[in-house]
Amino acid sequence: MADNFKKNKPGVADEAVPTTSIHIRRAIAYVVLVLVTLMCLFWFLILFINATRSNGELGRGFTLIPGGHLTENLNNLFHGTIPVVRGMINSLVIATLSAALCTYFSTMTAYAIQIYDFVGKKMVFTFILAIMMIPTQVTALGFVNLVSGMKMEDNFFPLIALSIASPAVFFYMKQYMESNLPGSLIEAARIDGAGEFRIFNTIALPLMRPAIAVQAIFTFVASWNNYFVPSLILHNDNMKTLPIQIAQLRAADWLKFDMGQVYAMIAFSIFPVIIVYLILSRNIVGGLTAGGVKE
């Protein structure tokens, strides 16, 4: 009986099999993640390498060896005919205000749909989602006519106001609230005598901070990279954003065209976006995962 017990008792080798299998799967997952990360970062590496090369070197073909013309490209860029620094400031103003206002008012709209019960609530929710199906190009002509009629061309206000109402941000915040904003907490605040705006600003917004950070970053990047709408209403060189200025550099005639200068400007333009991602990357992961889990 003792012999049978020894035979049936799991040994050290048997216990090591599942552990080894877990380590192997984990190692494979890490290798795949590293490869995918390198593939994503490879194009940024190419961009920064090309920013250090001259137009003639770029014309001779691709290489992974950095050039020695970064200072020259930046000097030509900042002392050229295009006001790059002013374009950076313009893009920062538009993207920052758009991100802040869009997330705040979209969160307020989602809060109203989630918390309050009123006639036509489902119809309003469906209507907002239906707006997501309308491409920007469809409404562009009417938007330009409206801006021209209001004499607001070469003005940042139409671009900022246009981005405040975002159905995509509203939908994400609404879904996040369903799992992370308990209605009992709102009712307790009302019983304590807090007003509706105070409840929203002091209770709802802090609870929604991870989701707000995620959507603020996405809105910032979308506004920062937006070329189509700003190019329709911004005509003054001092009011243009960086995407418009990059397009101007690429459209220069062959006598003035400098591909190294174009790469330097693209690299210069993505630094604010990289900085924003590095600062708020933890909020991105936390907001995306928390919004998808229901208790």
C-alpha cells in the first residue's frame, strides 16, 4: 500500500511541468510584444534618421546611418519663410483647448444621459450615436459657408467650437459611467444638499479621471493632426497650424524643395504628442481597462 501511495503521489517533476509551460508561454508573449514594439518604433527611428540627412543624401536612397545635417535642417526650418514656431503655438492652443472643452462637455452630456430620466432619453442617445456615422467631408461645405457668413475666417474659435461636441467621446464616457459611477453615490450627495453642478464637478469628474485622461489625449492628438478643416478656414500664414505648414513645405517647387527640412519639421511636430503620451501613459492603460470591466 505504501508502494502504491508513492507511485500515485505527484513528484517534483510532475509539478514542474505546468510551471515550465507557463514560463514558456510567458517568454513567447514577451518576445512577440518586443517584436511588435520594435516594428512600431522602427518608423520613428527612420524619421529621426532622415531628419539628420540632407536632401541630396535622401535622394541617394535609404540607410540606417544618421547624417550630420540635423543642425542645418533645423536652421533652414526656423529661419525660412514659414513661421514654424508660430505654427507650433497655434497648434498647441487649438489642440489643448479642444481637448479640455471636448472632454468636459462630452462628460457632462454623458452624465446627463446616464443619471437623469426624461422623455426622449433613448431617442437623444440614438441621435447622438447616429451623428458618428456622418463623415466630416459631408458637412465641410456648410461649415465653411457658415464660418464665411459669420466673418470668422482666420480664427481659432470655429475649430475649437467644432471639436467640443464629440459623439465618440460622449459614447466612451457613457459606457465608462455605467460601470464606474454608482447612482447611489449621486443620490447620497443630493440628500446631503449638494447642487447638481457641484455633484458633477466634485464627485463625478474625479471618478471619471482615468477615462477623461484617455479621451483628452485622443482628442489632443486628433486636433493636433487635423489638416482638412483648418486648411479650409485658415489662410493667414501667422494663423496656420503645423499640418498645414508641413503640406506647404512638401508642395514647394523643385528649386526650393528640401526633403531633409520636411523630415526635420515632421520630427519637430510630433515631440509634443510624444511628451503627452509619456506623461499620461499610465492613465491611458488604467482608463482603457477600467472602462471595459463591469462589477
